[in-house]
Amino acid sequence: MTFVRKLPIAGASTTTASFADPSSEFSLDAAPLSYETVNTEVDAARRVFWCRLNPQGRPCFSPQLLRDVAAMHSSIEARFRGADRRDPPFRYFVCASAIPGIFNLGGDLGLFRTLIGAGDGEGLRRYGHAAVEAIHRNHTALNLPMVTIALVQGDALGGGFECALAHDVIIAERSAKFGLPEVLFNLFPGMGAYSFLSRRLGRAAAEKMILSGRIYTADELHETGLVHTVVPDGEGQQAVNDYVDANGRWHNAHQATFKAGRRVDPVTLDELRDVVDGWAEAALNLSEMDLRRMSRLAGAQDRRIAPAPKAAAVAAAG
């Protein structure tokens, strides 16, 4: 197996100013050539492009992560230009995480709190539109002949769950958890959950899941059909390799079938953007009590990656 690895840039900034400042626009023109928050690998033998989300600080979809994902998508598209579609450079795209125990914890709640406090609906919409554009590119496999796989080896909450749902196949390790906690602070998940869940489960089941705020195990979601395969902890990457090895012979049939499914029951970018606009409007209606709950949840996310007190003391002493 041959890997070519692109490493994040050391000491890079992860500012969120572009969404908080109404005069600043989210643009691919500003996207870096190297990725600060995404690690990429290529398994040349299997023709698999691996993306491992590696946000700095809170393990959420920060504006920097969204910029890096957009730049990464562009780089994949560039590799396909001029290629023979019967012999593509990549047959599979895999989205995983570089953070042990966490796939992604969702939207940037700290940024949301700031934007809502400022009454900045346009900033909320800019963030949401950037998020669903990335999710929609995953959902459509960049309109390329690839099968997309989400490998979930930890918690996938809120936008993290929505990101996983956008892929053709979800492979999860047994301890992975999934959930949509937005209802806990009186909001709803606005970056694709309703669209993807209603297509797969029906509206009633989608609304039940969204409004419950429940955390689901990988086995529970496997029973619903949302998760395709559950494997023991530590075996996720091998499970992806096994899936590719078992199905590579029929890759053309698989990618064409998933493409046909998107045509028959499409989730369009316009639909996702419209839902984001409704989400931004609802966010501006949150009360101070709702916002305090949001802040507490953001604090809980921060604690997930904070060093244990004893470990921090030892590091400081060293």
C-alpha cells in the first residue's frame, strides 16, 4: 500500500473573523494551498483518497476547516481533469477524523453565540451556506465517479452527524455515538439533517430523531439502515479497506447506483441553502436562557479535548 501524505502547517492561525465580520466574504480565492485542519492520504493501490478532519481547538466545523475542505475538494476535482472516466485517479473518497474518539462535534457554537448576540443573521447564513456547500459536494461525490465513505470512529454530533449522512456509505466503530443535540438549546440542525434523514427514514422518523435530542449508538443506527457496517473499536480503517477490496470489482456499478439514487430522490443545494436560511432566522429568536445552554454545550465540547489536570500539571512541570 502506497501513501502520499499532506501534513497540516504547524502553528497556523484558525481565526473565525471572516464569518463574524459582515464586510468579509467567504471565498475560495483565499483558500490555502496546504491544509491547516485536514490531513490527506492517498492509498494508490486501492485508489482511495483519505481525508481526516483535524480542526484546531474545539473539534467542530470551524470556518478554517470549511475553507480547507473546500480547497481539498478543488484539488480532487483538478486530479480528474483530463482523466479517463473508466480509469479514474480515485475510486473512493473516505472522510474520517484525526482526533481519537471524536469524528466531529458539529457547528462552531462559540461563533454562533457571537453572531446571534450581534444580531448578525447574514453572518449565520454565510457560515451555514459554506457548510452545506461542503456537505453537498460530499453528497454528490463532487459529480465524479467515486463512492464516498464516512468512517466514524468516535462521536458524530450535530453537523458531524450531518456530514456523515451525506456520504454513500457509513462505516462505524462500535463505540461511536451519533446525535442531534440542537433541540437542547431550542434550535434544530440546519445543515442537512432533515433532508438526508427524511430521504432515508421518512419525515415522521426524521422529525422524531431531530426533536428527541437523543444520542444513538452505532448498533442502533445500523438497525435503521443509516449505518451500513459496525466493527469493533480499532478496526475501522481495516473495515474500509475490506469494503474496497470486496467491492472494487463492481465499483462502476456501485457508483452509478448511488448516482442514480441521487437523481431519483435528489437533495439539492438550493434546498439545503433554504433550510439554512430558516435555521439562521430561528437562531436569532433564541432567548438568553437558550444561549446560555448553547454556551454550556460549547464548554462541554472544549472539555472533550482539554488535557486532564494531572497530565497538564506534568507537562507544565516538564
